[in-house]
Amino acid sequence: MAPATSSTSSAITLNINGEKHQLTIDHRTTLLDALRERLDLTGTKKGCDQGQCGACTVLVDSRRVVSCLNLAVAAEGREITTIEGMAEGDELHPVQQAFLDLDGYQCGYCTPGQICSAVAVIEEHAAGWPSAVTDDVGPEAGPPPLTPDEIRERMSGNLCRCGAYVSIVQAVSRAAGAYEATRDERRTAAAKEAAA
């Protein structure tokens, strides 16, 4: 009697950019291939397909991941954000706007992954996460200044074959400043609301 074989595919639901997508997918399918080949979300790029270039970076539960190394079945039930989900209608995300304003791209192939990574970098920095170049990692130190060295280190998993790194660092810095200003405005509004 031959041993029973297990199924090699599953029906899953992926929550991408706020929309639910139901797929029957082979267990070995990467999140990258599910996005590009099954859902036609081609903003996420396939670069090295080995997790080294960052072109396929997306956000999963607001954390950056290289989608070529993550299985689609492992992303079920998690909030996935791709470059297509960054803008609010016709209004670009502040990181997208900064990349546009400061020419943080040349050919544009790596740009979606760079932008997704930059959004996570700004959130990680605001939460006080240190990087390899952070001088004081004590909890009382708070977030380190987001210097060009900090940005370069935090973005080091995203390669740009055109070499637009100077503009990318400037764009991340500008977007981080906009993020801080918006966060301060929200805090002030919340304090006024609480006092009323």
C-alpha cells in the first residue's frame, strides 16, 4: 500500500493594501511571486531573487521584508503593504513625495523597494530602535539623531544599481522630518482634545 501524499497547495487569503485576496497557492510560492504573478501587483520588483538587493521589499505588519524569501502561505492573516498601497488616493505618501522631489531614483527599478524600506526605517527610528552605527543604545537615550550615517546603515539592505544613494539619503531625511512634524501635530491635537 502506497503512503498517502499530502496536498502541496492551500487556499489562503492575503490582506494586501487593505483588500482581501483569496488564492489557491502552491506552498512553495514566494510572496513576491504571488504578488506579481497571481495578483498583478507588479510594483514590487524581482531583482536578485536571493534576498540581497531589496528590490522586492514590502511591509508585512508594518515591518519590512524581502518578499522573495518569504512564502505566501506564511503571510496569511497579516497586513501586507506594497508600493501600490502607499499613496492615499491622489496624495503621495511623504516618502514617495520626497523621492520625487529630490530625484531619489534614476531608472526606478529599485525605487518601490527603497520606498517601502524607507517607510519602515522612519517608523523604526521613531520607535527608538538602534542601528549598527548608533552610538548610545541605552533605553534612556531615546531615538538617535537620524544622521546620513544612520540612514545609510538602515537602508543598506536596498541596493541601487544606478547609484542614486545621495538623493535617497536626502529623501529619507526629508520624509522623516515630515513624519516628525505630523506626529507632533497629532500629539498636540490629542492633548488639546484630552484637556477639553
